[in-house]
Amino acid sequence: MLSITEEQIGLISKGNEQVFKKVFEAYYPKLVGIAMKYIKDLPVAEDIVSDVFRKIWEKKKYISEVGSFESFMHTSVRNAVFNHIRNSKRKDEHHQVIQKELLMYNFDEIVIEENVHQHLYNAIKQLPTKGRRVFELSVLHGLKESEIAEDLGISINTVKTHKKRALKDLRQRLGKYYIFLFFYL
């Protein structure tokens, strides 16, 4: 494997695509091999290594701060593999939970719940733009009123007013479904 020089690192940090491509071509096969030690799926291993190189290119101006480039690459790929494995396990666990829940619900309950979600979605979509944005940031994203005010460049009192109006509007639009608003969000 090619050993990367300080000069090459400097050129990459300045955006030299040709040098980056040469480094990519030199390191890619070895790094895919490292990923394959943990993940026995070649396309996934290739995607992980490609993603590591993409992130390095995005943060190229900081590459000169890395001590040993080879060590950095190995660690980056290993960490990306472990993140992938952890996320895959979470997805699998999530799918298992969903499957169990689906088995526990009967079809009628699922249809009713989907109907409620549809009403909620449509009602939120019909809110005035500012009120909808404040509502989404507050209820869906869990931001505090002060954070919303700062994010939108408005006063906290204006945030409170938009939120109050949005809830009043939703109460009118949803009718009997209004009570479900806080159960499903």
C-alpha cells in the first residue's frame, strides 16, 4: 500500500482532486478488506469506505491536523462499520417491535389509528404558515418557546400567540379527533 506524504495531505487539504483520487485508489481496496472483517457484505463494505472518503473530502481542510493518515483511515472505517452494525441492530429491533405491535392490534384498530393520523396531518397542513411552523417546532420537535423565537427571529410572545392560535384552530378543525392530538404526537 502507498504511504501518503505530508505533501499529498497538504494538496488534498487545498482541494487537489487528482491527489485525492490517487490516495482513494491506493487505500480503497485495503479499507474495504478491513470493513469486510466485520461485515460479510461486499456492497455494504464498499459503501461504508466510500462514505468515509466522502466525509474526508468534505472536511479536507482539516486533514492536515490528523497525525497518521493511515491510522486515521483505519479508525474511521472501523468506527463507520461499528456505527453501521449498531444502526442495523436498532433497525432490526424497531422492525421486531412494529411486527409485534401489528400482531397485537386487530385490523379495525389499525384503520381507526390511520384515520386519526390522516385527520391530524391534514389539520396541521391547513394551519397558517407561521402557526404551523411554530406548532411543528414546539410539539413535533420539542423545542422551547425561547428556542423557537430565536430560530424564527420573533419574540417569545409572538411564539405563544402563534401556538395558541394553532391549537385553537386545530381544536376547531379536528372536532372529536382533537383529544388524539396529544396521544399520537
